[in-house]
Amino acid sequence: MKQINAMMAGTVVEVLVAPGHDITAGQDVLIIESMKMQLPITAEVTGKISEVKVAAGDFVNEGDVLMLLA
């Protein structure tokens, strides 16, 4: 199963997709705030979101799984 991981530690500001959404490589799926900057997390592969493991306000560490793709 494919997954999308956090590239750095920070707080989730906004989740841009939900389970069942089709995404394409290069699409922004989540916004993380780190060091007072808002950074988009971009999908590296095309697929369908099967599970979102975080919500706005959650703190994530580098490498944490954010979403699973079918």
C-alpha cells in the first residue's frame, strides 16, 4: 500500500483531500506549518485516498504517515 509521509515536523493546518478522492502526482494534499512557514505536502504518486491519518491541529514528526493510498 502506498503512503504519503511528512517531510518535516510541524502542525497540520489544512487537509485538502478526503478518503475516496482520486489524486495525481504533484497534487497538494495537505498544508503543514513549520518554523512559521506554511508548506504544502505534495503527492508523489497517483492514486485514491483510502485513509487520512491526521486532522487540522495535529502535530506530526518527520516521516509520520499522513495518508494511505489504494
